[in-house]
Amino acid sequence: MLAWFSENTLLLGLAALDGLSYAATVFMVAVGLNLVFGVLRILNVAHGSLFAIGGYVAATLGLFIASHGLPAWLSLPALLLAAVLTGALLGPVIERLLLRRVENQEPVLQLLVTFALFMILEDLQKLVWGVQPVVSDAPVRLLGTVDVPFGTDVIPFTAYQLFVLPGVAVVTLLGLVWFLRRTLAGRMIVAVTEDREAARAMGIDAARVTLLTFSAGAALAALGGALASPTASLVPGVGAQTIVLSFAVVATAGLGRVEGAAVTALLIGLGRAFAVYFEPELEVVIPYIIMVAVLLVRPQGLFGVLETRRI
């Protein structure tokens, strides 16, 4: 065993670093999905499409900056701009025109409606950006690489994946926790999440809270796609892959649990990364093996709580 560890020290370090950066991206999407479900009680299948659109918009802005000879550092704020544009433009439209109409309908109908929206947005991506890979890696090239000591070895790793992705994820987590617990608007969201009828009786505009929450969740999904765009090429279907993995994170953490999404994303991200380096055949299934193992022991998820059913 010791010999195995000494021989694979470099791979272990690479897997840990890749898993950390991958978990940060997955967390951004999963926490938005969790936030939206907490308020709307709708599992939005189209959430993955918002991730993809955010990535495409960020890549488009990056290519525009490069083609017009603008300073390369502008590609970094362009990632945030892409997320804000996607959330501000698509979030209110989807919530007002679609989700609000099925808010009190059967869950099966809600899933069918959001799945139909997902298919429409997937075709829209093909119409706008085509089917060829779209790549804009300016932020990665701008920040370069750093040498990470790991045991007796040194691992060269991109500074963007080492600092930017985990840094934004941590700031997002701490910001959400502070916002939900320390601000009036956050407490209003929590009140609507816990009991919509009681919140309305207290004078809270539940419809407005829902609109703002969904727009924020859409922006978080788009930010995840924007942050991932410099590290991978964008192709049709990337949204579908992301939403399936995000569902695994949300189900494992417990629906509506923001902090749990961070821990579960890290667990699943590391598990997938170690599978890539040591058992590539298990790369696709390892997140779902983790999910099934957790749900068999705790059906409500790692951080979920059993809710009393009201009749």
C-alpha cells in the first residue's frame, strides 16, 4: 500500500486539484437549483440550459474582447457580466411567463413543462452558436500556471482553476449564508421557503420574492457556466450533463440545503476526479454511486431533515 501511494503521489495531487476546481463549478449550479427549489418547490430541468447559455455568452464576450484588441484582463469581469445578463434577461421571463403558471400544479406537469423549456433552450443554443465547439480560454492564459508542492513533487496547475474557481465558490457560499440569515430580504426568502401562506399573511410579497429568487438562481447557474467556459470547449449537450450531475448533488445534500450543497459538491467532485485518474470506467457512474449510497442510509439526504406532511 505504501509503495502504491509513493508511486501515485503525483496523480493523487492532480486528482485532488482537479476535483476541487470541478466541485466549485458544480456547486455554483447546484446551489442555484437548491435555492430555486426551496422557494418554488419546482425542480427546474431547464436549469442546466442556463448554465450552458451563461458559458456561451461568456465565451462570446471573451472572443469579442480578443478580436477587437481590447485588454485581456477584461475577460475576467466579462465572466460576471455574462452571468448577470443571463440571469437578468432570462430569469424574469421564465418565472413570470412559465413557472408562475404551473406553480400550484402537479409535480409531474411541472417537470414536463421545465423539460419542454430545456429542449427549446437547447435548440436555441444551436441556432445562435451552432454545433461546433466554442472556446475562449483568455482568463486561463492570462493568469498562467503556478507550482503546487505535493509531498516531494511539484504539480504545475493553472492559477485560474486553483484560485478563481474555488474562490468564487467560497465567496458565493459565504455571501448566500450571510444574505439569508442576516438581511431582511434573505429572511423574507427563508419565510417563503418555510411557509408561503404564513409569509403572505405577514404581508410578504411572495410573488416578488419568487421572482427575485429565481432570477438569482438563474444567475448562479449562468455564473457556473461562465466560470467553466475558459477551461473546456462548449458543445451542444453540456447543459444536460450538468443538470443531471446537479440533481445528484442536490439529492445527496438534501433538497433546499444551501450549505449541504457545498459539502456534497466537494465529495462528488473529488470522487469523480479520482475515478478519472485511477478508474476511468467509473467516471460517469461514481457521482450516482455516491448518491445512491447516501440515500439508502439517509433518504432525506446528508443535510436534509424529515418534514411533517400537512394534510
